[in-house]
Amino acid sequence: MSHCVVVVADEQSAVAIDADRWCSLAMDAARHLGLSGELTLSFIDIDEMAALNAEFMDAVGPTDVLAFPLDAADDHDVDPAPPADQPVLLGDIVICPEVARDQAVDHAGTLDDELALLVVHGLLHLVGHDHGEPQEARTMRTAERDLLERFHWMGSAPVGFSFDHR
């Protein structure tokens, strides 16, 4: 049985965040994926996200989510063997609620669904998923939809939900 610990930090004030809810989603999705270890889920302001995006992605301006894998293996190997005395550090997921709020209507449909998508999107990046190539993107979207239907909507995706920016 997998054991996953999620540490949530809300380091911004522009958008109200239900830290417990997003912690639960990340934990449920991680357990479903068979992950064991620790991850952080941080909600940061737009300026900090722009700085991280510039530093790590060589991109100008803020983005919605960044994921920084740590000890976990690549290529979807979700059962790495940690040293017996250390937890596996899965990585950090960093989300900018301001960007999520601003793009929600033209993307996932609602802020709630946008934040849920960003949580599972970041988690899937931690375990090696990517979306640079069309087949990778299809595989990742299938996994995102599965996790959202299981642990966010508890059923089918709502009519207004979209993976694509409209």
C-alpha cells in the first residue's frame, strides 16, 4: 500500500484557496497512481510565478502551473525504491491561482475545475508525463480526465470542461 504525504502552502492572497480540498485531491490522485513519498503543493502570487517561469522555463510572464520532480524516477516508474531511512521526495507542484482565475472561463470552465486540473496536471508531471508530442499529450489528458472523474467530479466531466484554451 502506498503512503503519500502532501504539504500545502498558500503563499498568495489574490484568490481564496481551500488548501484542505486541494491537498485531498493531490493525495487521492497520488495514492491511485501508487505513489509513496512526499510532495509539496504551493499556491503563489503572479510575480513569484513569473520569476520561476523565467528562471526554470526561460519564458516571459507567469504560467499556471510548474512541476519540479525530485527523487521519483522518470518514465512513469511510480514505485521507486528509497533508502530505508528516507522518504521519497516526489517533488513540488507550484500553482498560480491568479493565472488560473484569469484563464478558467476560456479553459476548464470554472475556477474550481481549473485548479483541480492544475493539481493533477502537476502531479502527472512529477511522475514523468509530458505533453510535448501529440501522443504524449493524448496520454496525459487521458490520465488527467481519469483522475478528475475519480477524485474531483466523482463522475463524468461537466459539459463546459475543456483541456484546450478557447
